[in-house]
Amino acid sequence: MVIQGRLAKAIASRVTERLQLRVGFAHLVNYFKFGDIFMTRDEFNLFCRGLKATTHVVQWGNSDVWKVGGKLFALCGWNKGADAFTFKASDIAFEVLQDLPGIRPAPYLASRGMKWLQHYAEPGLSDVELERHITLSYEMAIAKLTKKKRAELGLFVSG
């Protein structure tokens, strides 16, 4: 039994190592494929500005806050002097992504039972992955708007 226990621990350790290597390799591939793997505040603001009918305010201690139709969908604040990007996540994305290195439930928002994540350190998400999640957050915010408000803004919910 002791040998089986040791063998199980060794196998679990090896699986963990391989998983960590794959995650690291995926980020390396993203780096060479898409460039820098950690978005800057300027790149974040440029991306959010490019989404239709968005508004930008600076609040909460110099955070860049992005809304659509008055609904929050993304923000960039600080985490120990570095940029930290916060976005709303689907239930599944919230459960899966919160355990990745560099990502955590968003302070304040997630503690109130909301499904918000914060990308605060490397490796986190690549720029492409982060943009995809910000876009999904944007779409979730649009879906919460009234039909009248969506029509006023020229927005439509897909599906």
C-alpha cells in the first residue's frame, strides 16, 4: 500500500509538471503568434474605445472604467503598481479561469457574489484571450440593457 501511495504521488506530481509546461508553452506560443502577452493600460483603453457605444470615466482611485449604456463591462486599475484588468465572466469562465496563475476573482466585485475576474499578473491571459473575455463582458452588459436602450445605442444582441 505504501508503494501505491508513493506511486500515486509521483504520477500526480508528473501530471502537474506536464500541465504547467503545457500552460507555459501555450503562453509562449501566444507570445510568438500575437506579440506581448500582457496588455498595457493604453492598449486596454484603445480596445475598449473601439467597441460600439462605450463610455469611459476615470474613477475609484484613477481606474479606467468602461461602460455601455451605463452598465459596467471592464475596468483597469492598479495592483501593487501594475495594471490590473477586470471583466465580467460567464459562470463557466469564472469557475475555470479563477484558478489560473495571474487571474483571481475581482476584489470588491466578486466578494459581493458577482462573477467578475481580475487579470493582475503574468502569465494570466494573452492579449487575444483578454480581448475575447472583455468582448464577452461587453456583450453580457448589452444583454442586460432594455430593448429601448439597445435601440437608442444602435446595439443588438446576437442569438
